[in-house]
Amino acid sequence: MNAPIVEVKGLTRRYGDNRALDNIDFSVGAGRVYGLVGANGAGKTTLLKHLLGLLRPQAGTVRVFGDDPIRHPGRVLKRIGYLSEQRDMPEWMRISEFLSYLQAFHPTWDMRFAYELVDTFKLDADRKISALSQGMRAQTGIIAALAHRPELLILDEPSNGLDAVVRLDIIDAVIRTVADEGRCVIFSSHLLDEMERTCDHVTMIQDGRITFDCDLDAIKETYRFTRVTFAVHQAQPPIFPGALLTHGGGHSWHMVHDVPIEQFRTAVHSAGGEIFESRMATLEEIFLARAGRSVRHDKAA
């Protein structure tokens, strides 16, 4: 079995009394897209900064390609492509100049591939970075991250603030790279519908701890969204085994639960209800259920 590209064990980091990361274990392998989900401040960016050697572990270990990114940054960073939410680039350069500048730092830089992406995104290589829209800056950033053919691509909120067309262009470029070359991608985003379309594996971080960490298909097979109706008005949210999130009111309620549907159906019938609809839960519904919003009574419903 191949060694993992990233292996994190017992990683802990505090900021005063706040524990940003709490005994995190995390690993990724080649040829897959790994999604990091979590609310703002959950610890996603803090974890990524440790992988890049921007933060030193206070406890635990971080290994990327078998190396410590703090002790051997050169060996690690040359094999990583990175796109941050800030997308800092030299404003005075043209896109073509920026690509030539980056080529000098990466022996594996593929200028032909870079300009294929320029054409794909319909960018003007002679345009100055200072004149680029937010979407164009993101597209230029993803070219910079991909063109040296990195073995690991780290994307921290790559679609933040972008329109749907630009987001789709960026995601397509990433997926094509992984599918064609067997690269590994770690993708942090709050856009859960996008992550659901893109990722093979999902890790949810909540309050610095990993809530779940498994293949997306396995997650979706575990959680269901079920709508329940009652002949008798329910003044309070009904409580069923395995129900993690309950919305609704009166005669109609819907729930996200993690018990098999037949077991859930038996409990509903025992309480005088009927199942009107049941399906796999979306990643967004699962996230809301696991993020602590356990019961919410919507009076308007």
C-alpha cells in the first residue's frame, strides 16, 4: 500500500483559551479530492497552514510526502500547489509576466499547460493583474497553482465571492487534473453543493475536532432526510431515535437521521405518524445536522 501524501497525528493548536485544533488525525492519498467542511473558525484554514509549514504544531506531528514542512520546507513546498482565499499577486505584472516569473521557481513548470488554461478561462495574457476582476484573479491563481503539475493541490475557499460560471470553470480544471494525472486535492469550502459534486472524501471539522471523516458515498448512505406527517397536531417537535435535525410544525415535520429507514419508520408509526417522503440527505443537510442545530421548531411552518 502506498504511503499517504499527508499524515497528521494528534495535531493540537491553541490561541489563548481557544483550542483551534484538538488532537486532529488526518490523512490523504493520491488520486482523490478531499473536502474540508466546517463553519468559519472551525479550524479548516489552521489545519491547512500546518500542512504548508506556516504554523508549527504545538502538539502532534505533521508529515507531507513523509517530510516535516517546518524542517524541510523546500522539499515539501515544491511539490504543492496552493490557492488561498486572498489570492495575493503582483498587481503591476501582466498575466504573461506573472507566469514567466513563476516558471523560474518551478523546474516542473509546464508553460504549454499554463496557456491552455489561459485559453480555457478566456483570459487575456497581456492584461495587468491590477485590471482583473475577482473571477479573473481566481482563474489566474488556479493557473499558478496547477501549471507546475503539483502532486498535492491545496485550495482554501477557492470559489469565495465568485459567480457560478467561474466556479464551474475552476472546479472543472481541478477535476480534470486529478482524473488525468492522479494528483491529490485538498479542497476547503463552505459551498457544500459544490463540494458534493467535487469531492470523493469529506472531513468535517467542528470546534477544532473532526466530526466525521469518510468517503462521501458512505456519508450519504448513512444519513437520510425524511418528511413525517401526523393526523394529530404536534405542539412540540417529535423526538425519534437517530434524529439529528428536526424542522417543521403542527402536522408536518422533516428530519435528518442516521438510523436505517425501516427502524425509523417503525418509530414513526408507533408515535402515530406516517412517512411522506424519504431520500438521501444532501451534504448541506448533514452539515447542519452535525453542526449542533439538533432541534429547531419553525413556527412559520
